[in-house]
Amino acid sequence: MTLQRFSVLILITFLISCNNKKEQELTERENILLEREKKFADKEAEYELLLKMKDSIQLTHKIKDSIPEIKVWPDTLNTKWNSKMICRESNCSTYVIGDQRSEVWDFVSDSTGMYTNVLNNNQIKRVFRGQYLVNKIVLDSVRESSAKNNIKIEVVLDDIKKNVIKGTQTIIGQDNCTAKFSVELTPSKK
């Protein structure tokens, strides 16, 4: 029976040593796998950082592309202009053919657009939104709503020379009546 016990003891020892060896191999494999996972996680974090940088660069380009270019009037208009307007045709009761008006026009621009301020006695009477096209200036006022007036004014200045600008101003008044004025602008001496 001793031999039998001895055999069993050897067998148990052998099995335990095999299990220890396998356990040791498994531990080594787990350590290698953990090291690989750590390297992979580092590479994934680096990849995510690169993606964020790429998105940031693309967003910066989109913002630059979406910022509208500020349009300005040509330098030749950077002075105040005296206007002389004469009514040429009218079916409005408030405007009579031959009526004359004199105002000062100032072409200004800022980040919101191009404008022309119309001054009377050094006070702004009206503001036009403006566009400078190839051979003409187009001005448009927003409809003025007040107890007295409900008018819309459009101006086309299509004869542009160094010291004189000419065109037509059309006023659409209450009840859709229309008055047309010839416009002549000359640089102010002030």
C-alpha cells in the first residue's frame, strides 16, 4: 500500500506542477495581452486627438469661409455729395412735377453693409441700403411707416463721372402712387 500511496503522491505532484506551469503560461499570456491592450488604447487616444485636431482645422476653415467679405464704396465716393432733385413725373398728390429738393448724401459702409445717409440740416433724414454694380449704384430704402408717410424709395445712379453722378429716384407713396425725380450729385465743397 505504500507503493500505491507513493504513486498517487507522485501523480498528484506531477498534476500540480503541470497546473502551475499552465497557470504560469496563462499569467504570462495575460500580461502580454494587457500590454498589447495598453498600446492599442494609447494609439486609439492618439487617433482621437488627431481627429479632433482635424475637425478643429476644418471648422476654422469653414468659419473663415463663412465670414462675409466687407464691401465698401469706391474711394471716389468717400466724400459728401450735394444733391439736386427735380420731379419729372408724378401721379401723387404730395409731389408736383417741377418740385425741387436739395439734400446732402453721404456714402458709408461698415461690417453690416453699404449705405447712403441722406442729410437735411445736418440730420439724417433717410438711410438707403446700397449696392455698387459695374456701371451703376442701386439704393433702396426700407418702407417708411409712420402716421404721415408710408413710402418706399428706390434710386438708380447710372451715369457716374468723376465730379457728377446722375440717375433717377422713384418714390412709391401711399395708395401706390409714383413720383420720379431726376437726381444729380456733385461733390460737396465742405
